Amino acid sequence: MKHGNERSETRESIMRATYCALCKHGYADLTMQDIAEEFEKSKSLIHYHYETKEDLFVAFLDYLFDHFRDHVESIESDDPAERLRQLLDLFQSGASDDENRDFHVAILEIRAQAPYSEAYQEQLHQNDRFLHELVADIVREGIEADQFKSVDPEVAATTLLATVDGLRVRRTTLGVDSADSAVHDLLTRYLGWEREE
């Protein structure tokens, strides 16, 4: 049991070191040595767990998404519209200070590598499938509860996710932050939901 805990603690430490190194260096110029400098143990231990930078970042994307899922599960509202708003807010969160901005820039750099890396692309597809299914299910519940217009839940999920993703990219790259009003406007115009004050 201890062996499993040690492996989990080592993985957590490597992921934290990766996060810190990404914030400092970005993705393009990041080396395993940069990550090792943020890691309290040896560089060889990182290589023991992850042979290449690509292996490490596939694991890192999975790690980030595990944390995102934990936050999703913490949304307690039974109201589909409120759950959807909170989920979209959660998806938008970040880049509010310099460290977060640097991190989100680095994540954009990783995503930009997906066309050239099947491993990155598959991990990002897996994350996207989860989000798409989750949003479509919430929209479906909202339609059944007469909170939303009768729209195709699959198309709605694609539209909502593409919009919030675009807003996040605009905020990260251009410093344009209109996410709150844009998400509310999208829910109101597209799904016909008016939030009760």
C-alpha cells in the first residue's frame, strides 16, 4: 500500500513541478531539466516515470482534467440551468493574474501541438468528449424541465463549448475579458434562459 502511495505522491510532485516550470518557461522552450529544477527529487526519477516530454505532457493533460472533473463534481445545484452556468464559468476560469495567464498561454501552446502529436490529440479528444457529453446531458435536462428552448442538445453542446473556448483564447491572447456577459447572453439568446435575480 505504501508503494502505491509513494507512486501517487511522486506523480503529484512531478505534475506540480511541470505546472511551475510551464508558468516560468512556457511550453515551446521547456526542457525536462527545467521541470527537474522545480522537482525536489532527481531528474532521473522523472525519466523513470515519463520517457519523453510528450509522455509527460499527455499525463499532465490527464492530471489537469482529473482536477477539472473534481471541480465539476463539486457543483451541487439540482437546477440544470444553474449547473450549466456554473460549469461554463468553471471552464472560463483562470488567466486572472500573471501566473494563471502564463499557464494558460502554455496550455494553448500544448494544444497547438495536437495536429503534430497523436498522443496529445487523443488526450484532448478524450477530454472534449467528456465535456461535450456532460453539457449535452445538462441541456437535455434543462429542456425536459422547460428551462431551455427545444434545441438539439448535441448541437447546443458544440456551440456552447466552442464559444467559451473561444472566449478563453481571446482573454488569454488579447486580454479581452467579456466572458461573464457573453456566457449569460449565450444562455439567454440561444437556450432562452433568463436567470432569476
